[in-house]
Amino acid sequence: MSDPRPIGVFDSGIGGLTVVKALRDLLPNEDICYLGDTARVPYGPKSPETVQRYAMELAEMLMRKNAKVLVVACNTVSSVALPLLTKKFSVPVIGVIEPGARAALQATRNRHIGVIGTRATIRSGAYEKALRAADNNVRVSSRACPLLVPLIEEGLLDDDVTDRMIMRYLEPLLADGIDTLVLGCTHYPLLTGAIARILKRQIMLVDSAQNCAHVVEEMLDRQSLRAARLNRGELHVALTDAADNFLNVARDALQLSFGEIELRSLP
């Protein structure tokens, strides 16, 4: 049995391409349709109700492409809209928070986990809930890092300003004694090198993109939704507004190849 329908992936912008990269590496024979809401990014400062409405619109656009699974490649959407999406659509819906929380619990040795993300993700407490649901004794220190996404989107991945902001955000978490750090925004894996360079002592970094891809693979196997083994998977990228600068950043940093970008108008 094989299923030729594409995997639908969406994000508030282009940060979710880190999830696409992980999916391409793990599942090279799957077709992927990616939709980035570049017209309305960032989602982090917006209300839960607004984020839920945007998420429904994007999911419906991907369902019109006959997606066999919806991957919510955005921590902000995963934190406030996952139950709504799961209820609305008949296909499996997979977010990034549960996989990231599970991986963090496996990685930590002192049961003290740090989480960084957008204001909306941190405000929602979604990681704390997911972590404590699995281990009531785990300690969680969280920090909103609102300036990191703009720095990443400007392509400042190896820059003194970015390094200083990372240190400013992480110092209180390090002082708290965390031994594991969850990168709770799909943009943040692009800063893995910078964070590792700055953190002199050994802190385990948990990349929710990689862990999300593994959960998608498990689900496709469990529900017999895999594409044919000989299929050469294609990547289709659509955006709701032009985003040339960060698209080049993502293409170079992630070594992703995609053809012409489709511009999709919002409902």
C-alpha cells in the first residue's frame, strides 16, 4: 500500500522550512506542500483567537491540495490551535510541541529544562504542560525571545548583535541551572551553531523540527500512508507574500532546493 498524496506543512513564515528540511532528509520520497504566511508574520504577538483563525485558513488551503497529513511547523500555532485543527480535519494533525517535549525529557539528566520561544508560545505554557504531563517532577524555566526571529530573518546568523541577544536571553536560564534547552520556535534551529558556540558548558539542545519529522515518519508507517518507495519526492513552496531576503537565508542555511515560489492570496 502506498499513498501519493502530499504532506502539508504550514508556518507563520519561513521558519517552518527547518521542519521541511528534516522531513526531506528523513522521507526523501514524500511530496511536500509548504505554505508560509509571510503576509501576516509574526504570529507571536497576536492573540490566540487571531492565531487560531489564521491556522484554520492555512490548513484549509493545504487540504485543497489534498494533503494526507497536516504538519503545524510553528510553535505558536501548535501552542494555541492544535485541538481546534485536530477536531476540524479528518487527516492526522501533528505539531512541534509534543515531539520537542518528549525529546527534552529523554535528554535531560538533572530534570531541569529550559524553553525559549515567541511571546505567544511562552505565554501559553504549552511546553510546561506537555513536559509536566509526562513527568510531574521536571523543572521548567521559560523565556520569551522576541528579537531572535527578526535577526534570523535579516540573515544575521553569525553576527555579534545576534550573539549578544542570545546571551542576554539565555543567561537567566543558565543561572537557573538548566542542562537542556528546547528551541521552541522553528526559526531557532538556524541559530544552533551560534547557541552552541556561545554556551561554553555542555547544554543539550533540543530541535523540535527534527523530532517532529520523526513523529511524522512513525505516523505514516502506523497508518500506511507512505508514498511509493521509488517516488522522487518534490517540494512545492507557496507564500502569502514575497519574502526574498529570508528565502535566500533559508535556502543557503538549510541547503534546500525548491523551484519557483507560488504566491497564494489569502481568503
